[in-house]
Amino acid sequence: MASSRHQPPRPIPSSVDEGAWRIRENAENFPVALRFLPRRYRGHLHAIYAYARMVDEIGDAFTGDRTARLHALATDLGTIWSGDQPSDAVLQRLARTVHDRAMSAEPFEHLIEANLQDQVVWRYETFDDLRRYCALSAEPVGRMVLEIFGQATPETIARSDQVCGALQLLEHWQDVGEDRLAGRVYLPQEDLRRYGVGEHDLDQENAGPKLRELMRFEIERAAGLLGEGTAIVRQLQGWGRVSVAGFVAGGQATVSALRQTDGDVLGRSARPSRLTTAIRVLGLLAGRRSVR
């Protein structure tokens, strides 16, 4: 998910607090549910967003035992597929979406697993290690979206995983300073060493020359992954194509915003405008693929 992770503790809103969830959605790099989608699809997308955001909020901001709370949530989540009624209001809403769209449990379980990992892992040695984390924290959301639109095939899932992995990486590159304050460094340790960047360099108001060089490399690596996944837009049909184009366009706009920082992700904001994203949605639907 996107840019509101690692904030100070706050109450976790329930599914009935529509205003709170909408505010969170508006902060994302991509349109969570494009307004012109049919209401039934918007409702389903809002339900999975609320679930994903709740899991992240527990993992990042819950003031009690986060691990125990996540395990309790996993147990409650399982009732959706066992035929019982979940106790949590967010899960009750999610259950209607799951049953309506015949969705599988694994992607939902993986989001909890990612947040359990967050409680004990704060650094990643290699890029492959980081990508395996993204496979738990980001790729499941794309699979949920494909299931909502009934278009989850091996081919679309493979492209979706690339898109969602790229979106997660781009969010990390937007939030390098914020994550460092929270005690987490997502830049691979091997890359920090290769570019001669120390973690103390992430504490500055502006990125120095070595960090800027590293960030230019990481931004282009994420852009390449996004570019590989962009073919999914041509693979999908109908409203599924429109919705996923919104995710891809959000990533493209974020790549452009990050490039404009010239690697200074500490001193310059990299938040794309809605207009920029909308223009890219139209371009994708018209058959243009470039992230430039």
C-alpha cells in the first residue's frame, strides 16, 4: 500500500468510519477506486483497501502487543472462509466482498504475514530479500484486485506482481527519511555499501552526492520493473482494465516525480498530482506504455 505507513500511533478506524478511510485513500500514489467505476466495484475495492490499511495500522501504530493483535486478526480473518462471522467490523464488510467475488484467503493472509515480519525485520541485505518482502506486503493487493474483476490468470498475476512490487519500491523511495525515523531502512544494505552511503546519511535534510547517485539507481530499477508489468493493461478487459490502469498510472506519475528530485529524496517532495496521474491513465488506455 502506499505512503501513510510508519506514522505516529493513532486510533484504528473501523469500516463504518468512511470519512477516515477516504482521507487515507486520497494520500495514495494511485486512485484506489476510480470514481467512474460502477458502484459494486468501488465498494469491493474500498473493502479490500480498508482491510489492507487496517493491517498496516496495527503493524505500525497499534499501542499494545502488535504481534498478538496481528495473530488475533489472522484468526478472525479465517472465519470468513470457515463459514463463521468475523467479529471485526472491517472484516465483516470484507466478508461480503470475499463471498460475492469468490476470493481466496492467501493474499489476505500474506498481508498479515508481512506485518508480522515488520515486527522483527528492519533491514534487508539484498534487493532479492526486499523483493521477497514486497511479495508479502504489496503483490497480494494486486491479486485481490484481479479476483474482484474475475481476471486472475497466471499471466495477469505475473504482470500484477511486477506492478505492485514496483509500487511498493517507489513508496519506499519516497519515504526514505520517514522510514529511517521509524527505525527502518528499506534500501538494500549491499547497495548502501556499493555506493558508499552510510545510514547516517539518511538523517540529513538533503541527500548528499553519493545518496543521490544511489537513489537515481533505485528509482530507475523500480521504473524498469513497472515498465515490465505495464503490459497487464493490454491483457485485461472492461472495468478491470480501467481500474488497473489507474494503479499503473499512479506508479508512472510517481516515477516522474521521483526523477524530478534528481535523487534528493530527503530534501524534495516526490508526490505526483492527480492531474498527472489522470493524464497517464488516459495514455495507458489509449495504448501508450512509457513511464517517461
